[in-house]
Amino acid sequence: MPIELAEEHRMLADMVAKFVDRELMPLEKSVLAREAAGQKFGLTPEEEAPLLARCKELGLWALDVPEELGGANLPTVALMPINEELGRTVTPFTFPPDSPNLHMLLAVASPEQREKYLKPYADGTAVSAIAISEPGAGGDPAGMTTRAVQDGGDWVINGRKIWVSRVPAADFIIVMARTGEGKRHEGVSAFIVERGTKGFVIEREIAMIGGRRTYELVFEDCRVPAGQLLGQLGHGFAPMQLRLTVRRLQMGAWCLGIARRALEMMCEQAKNRVTFGAKLSDRQAIQWWVAEAATQIHACRLMVMDAAAKHDAGQDVRTEASMIKVFATEMAGSVTDHAMQTFGAMGMTKELPLQLLAQQVRVMRVYEGPSEVHRMVIARRILNDRR
């Protein structure tokens, strides 16, 4: 059934839409110029500081943080329209804190970890990252070789991680490592490693398409206290999956925003551009692109909101999240590609946000699990259900 937002949640989504239009969109020109010049993609401190101040003023802070930690405790169905609005702009900005790691910490952090790590993260004064992937292992947890071995009252971590985001800014990193001999996800544990811990090395920065940066990390006899074990020993995979599910739903909403922006630009260009004596909007090819885009956006929004409602009800939505991950990224990729085609040569320039939106969607088809793995997982679960 269609999900009806509560009145206060609709008002909040409208406020975020105005924030995007008034605060973030005007910064796009500078963001695009820096990215085109090969500089790091992102906001300068001078640009970000007033945005954060404005967020606090409007109450756009700690939106899904529990009330006991000072947050608004919004349900997932209220967060999806907010993320959709944020997806409309290439100006990179997130209302603190970033949701996925928050929910992993909420699920399994000890009382001491909640005080030391969760509280500052929830109130936006700390930054975190998570290290899962490894060179050569990709999306297969069976290939994880980073290992943590107990030594007295400490854990000693050795191994490599790759494709980790936000590392230089992170105050702590959640590191997934093997602590047992089980296959695939059995025997995987999570550890909190603070910035500056001896044996934790940022090996290199890796430039990605879409202006992003990720990092390869090395752990060489990296010693952390026993209290840095996050959750139960050997059972780190389930809370990590919770974190991934939250991100995949979020990505579905971002893709909706990206596709909406591309469709709006495509329609505007089609109504204004004349070729061979007729407007592009009168061409059947363009009309079909518009119709397909609008239909797919509508379908994707229903998928996202349905999964969000089920998630709020405590249901397992891993399959739905995988479906959204595949459908939303491929849908947004198709819409942005048609929008670029509608603009012709101008659509290939770095002056428009379309190329950056398209690259960001292309990256989304890989991170948090590539589309091929998600298709395999979806099929496996459905086939097992039929048995």
C-alpha cells in the first residue's frame, strides 16, 4: 500500500528541499569548478561552516539519533524523502551524523563504547569510517584475510583494507577482521581503531571517478585494547549487514534525487532546444525518455518507501535493499545518460552537473556490493524460499 507521510514529516521534507535549493545549489558552481580543475571534490571549511550552523538553526541535525542521545529519532520512512532531496545536488553534504555507522553502533556498542564513541558521533562532533573490503576479496566475505589475534588484554590486528572513505577526517574506524576459522561470514568480528593508533597506516589515497577519494589501509601489529571489540566475538557480520542495509536504502533515495534532477534538466532543455525546425520536446525519442524516466522514478520511490516501512516495522529487508540497490542505480544511470544525450555536446561538459551525477551513480553500482552480487543474492533467497 502507498506510504502516507505524517504531516510533520512532509513539512520536514519541504524544509530540506528549500535548504537544498537555497543553501546547497548555489555552491554547485564552485564545486564543479574545483572538480574540473582536478582538485579534491568537496566543500571548503569556509563553505561548510555556515551550512552546519544553518542545520543546527533549523534542527536538521541528528535526525535518526535516539531521543536519549539528543536526536529526533525519525523513522526510516521520514528519512527517505530527506535523502532524496539531498540527492538532487552535486554539492556533497550530509546532515550529521552519517546514518549507517550510527545504526551499527546503536545495535552493539557496549556502555563504555556508547559513552566514548557513540555519543560524540551522534552529536556530530566525531567522524567515523568503516573498513570492510580487501585487495582481491571484493564483495566476497570468504576472501577476508585481515586477522585479529588476542594477546593478553589486547587484540593485535594484521592485514589490509581498501576502498575506505573519509579516512583522513575519521576520529575512529570500524575494522572488520577474522577472529575465527569459520567460512564466509562466520568468525568475523568488528573492532574500533582510533586515529593515530600505532600500526594503523594510511598506505595511499585512491582517486575515484565522480571526484571521490578512497584509501588503502595497512594494519601492522596494530594493538587495541580488548574493550575495542565491537559487539560479540565472531558475530560482527550481522551488525555490519544492518549497516549495509541502512546505506542501501539511503542510496535508493539518493538515486531518486539524482534522477529527478536529470529529468528536470532534460525536460527544460527539450522544451527550449530547437533542431531541424522543431523542439526536442516534440520528438518521440525524447518523449519516450521522459515517460520512461517518470515511470521508473515512481516505481523506485514505491520500492524505497515500502522497504523503509518494513524496516521501521522490524522486518528483514535485506532482499528489498538488494533489489533497490540494483534497480535504483541502474534507473538513475539511464535517466542521467538520456539527459546528457538531450543536451548534446553541452551534456559532455564539466560545466553541467550531469556528468558528475552520472559518475556518482556509476560508482554506486559497485560500492556497498556490486549489482552482480546483489542479483545473485536475490535469486538465491527467492529460490530457497520456493523450496
